[in-house]
Amino acid sequence: MRVLTKDILQAAKQGDPEITVQGWVHRVRELGGISFVILRDRSGLGQLVFDEKPDLTLESVIKVQGIATLNEKAPGGAEVRVKTLVYLSKAAPDLPYQVNGDPAKVGLETILDHRGLSVRHPRLQAIFRIQATIIEAFGAYLRSQDFIEIKTSKLVGSGTEGGTELFEVDYFDRKVYLAQSPQFYKETMVASGMERVFEIAPAYRAEKHDTPRHLNEYVSLDVEMGFIESELDLIELERGALAYIFEEVARKNSAELALHGASVPSPDMVVKAPVVPYEEAVKLASAEAVKGKGQTARIFDINPEAERFICDWAMREHGSDLVFVNEFPRRYRPFYTYPKDTGDGKAASTMSFDALFRGLEITTGGRRQHDYNAFLETLPRFGLKPEGFGGYLKLLKYGCPPHGGFAIGCERLTQKILGLANIKEASLFPRDRKRVEP
Ligand code: AMO
């Protein structure tokens, strides 16, 4: 794999120091008649030395040929003494902002307005190199567990996660919606005989609020699995997937993590991440709130504040960045969630879970109701009528195994690995209420 500084160093150490490199002009510095140019390519930065002052604008794309020479002071310990310079594309001098400057000092809106420029900064590009590893590792792990990848339509006739968050689309002479989740399709494919499927695709939520954890379009890492007994099988699968993702990010992206001063949890810790039932988690969050604030806690539900408290507890008591909360009450989970038999016939809770990572929910999942008659019986309890569920009923009617699944928000996982303040930083082209450009 390309590493610019290593290539220059290697050429400098070899008998044949002739080298040709190409990339963008990242920075220019003049010192006593000599010009030092920092060249940037996909692998990072390297140093060029010109004896005469070249006519260069920042961000121009150039190709140079020269002699690789050892120099302790250059990045990577070597530099290229330039003999010939070719302009592949001269950049206009009026850059809209200082592209090579510290991104922390550039406003987020400016960064997002100029993605073609902002991702040129190695620290910002690092975010998406890590995201690429997450996506690759998620797929690789699931394939190793006998899952197959599917791609399903994002144009749907109705929603699965609730009607208020759907984007409408004109579809010939009628309205359809952008899919909030591939849940119905992934369940259909489990029942179709595939048994184990995953999908990596955008999901759309017409949520009006603007928060550091919500996008209107995000990448959903979705899994669905047949023949499970409970949500614990899914938690086991997610532990394995996350452990592998973190292992791969640590292996492939140590330089990118370093640019953010970030680290990934150890896979050993991830496979042992604690599982806490909902009722207990609420109590823990309340106790943490009292401890932190020295006042009576008002935590009755797992809201974003409670997520942070539960994660504080998991870190303190288990040394874990990751914690699973399971057995959510029926009222907090969709009607198709499988009830947990508590032995008293009340089934007040469900075989469901969330994963919280470094203070943020990154996953929701659970076992689904797969029994046709039980499903029909459940609908009236949620004030629903069978008429609206033709597709779902067909899915369950002709032989559907016990099954369940989960979805990890790709940008949320990226955000929390790197400690980014806003989820939009982890999306190349984020969509929010105001932004549909670039
Ligand atoms: P849920 O709606 O909880 O569950 O979404 C699952 C995960 O997707 C991410 N996510 C989001 N990320 C960014 N912006 C958003 N607006 C957003 N909404 C959700 C989060 C969240 O934990 N069908 C179920 C999953 C399943 O049961 O299989 C679902 O979509 O990380």
C-alpha cells in the first residue's frame, strides 16, 4: 500500500534515488532562497525541495521528478530534491478558506459546504478511511458467520418504524416513501430461506429536530437472523461483529486514529460487555445522576442523559465502553417485538435491546413475533387493525422461523470511535432540515 514518506525514504536509501511523485500542494514555505513544499497524496504528506521559488498555488495538482535524499528534519526522514515540475491542474489562488489549517478552527458549516476541499485535510479524511474499515469489517465478519448480503428497495409503500418520520416521494401517479429501515425486507429474506442476511444501505428519517446525534439520512448496518431463541443470541452476534470491527480499525487505521487522539476498545472487553435489563438500567442511571449532581434524579426512561449515565456506570464497574440494555417494556417497543415471558402471563417486557457505546445508543434490535396467530392477537393491544399489515401477515402465514435482528448506525459508531462532537462530521454529505447541498 502507498505510503508517500516511506516510498521517498526507501528511494533515498537505495542506489537509485530517482523518484516521481504526484499530488496536491498542501503547504509552501520559503527559507533562504530554497522552497519547501509539502505534497499530499492519498497516503499523507511528503516534503519536496525546490532550489528556485516555484510558481505554485496551494492545492494545485503537480507531478515532480527528482532525487530522494535523506533529511532527518523532513517528514518520514527524507525529501525529494526536485528536478522537473509538471502542473497537472493549477488551483485558483482564492481558496474559500484555509484548507491546510486546523479543522477545529474552521466552522462545521464551512467544512460541510466545501466537502471537496475539506476532506483534503488528513484529519478529516481519516474519519472516512475509518468509516470504510467499519463497513468492510462489518460485512466480512457477517460473511464469516454465514450471512449473505442483500440490497433492498428504499422506495416503500409504508413505514416500519412509525408513520410520522417518513419522507414522501412522488411515484408516477401516487405517493410512496423513503425507507426508514429495511426491517420488513430483511425479515422477509430470513423467512424466504436465506436464514441469515445483512444489508448496508441508507435509511431515511424525516425527523425535524437538529441534534448532534441525528441525521435525516444515515447508513444503517442491518442484520437479521433466523432460528434464535432470544435477544441474547443477537447481543452475542453484535459483540462479535463490534470486536472484529474494532480489531480491524486498530490494525488498518492506527495513523488515522492517532490524528484524532482516539483509540478503539479492546476486542476482549467488547465480547464481555455487560447486559443490563431495562428496569435496572433506569435505576442505575438515576443513581449515577444523584451521584453526579448531588440532587434527586429525575430519570424515568432511557433518554440521552440516561445513556451517558449508564455508560459511566459500565466504564466504572466493568471497564467497558460498551453496554447492552435489554428487556425494554412493551410500551417502548414496536408491536412486532417478541414478548418476554416473565412466568406470570403478563409479558410486560420484550426480547429487545439497545447497545450504548461511549454515551450514545448505536444499536436497536430484538427478536420479532414470528407466530401468525400471536401476531394477530397482539395488534388490537396496540390499537392496530390487521388490514394495514397485509405484507407482514403474508410473511408470517407461510412458515416463518423464530428470528430477530438489529441495526447499527454507521455514522454514530464512527462518531463515537473518534469522539466527534457532531454526527454530521461523520457523514460525507449530511442531510439535515436545511442542508441538501453539496
Ligand atoms: P432504530 O430506529 O433504533 O431501529 O435505528 C437503529 C440505529 O440506527 C441509528 N439511527 C440513526 N443514526 C443517525 N440519525 C438518525 N436519525 C438515526 N436513527 C437511527 C442509531 C440506532 O441505534 N429497525 C430497527 C432495527 C432493528 O430492530 O433491526 C431500527 O431501525 O444508531
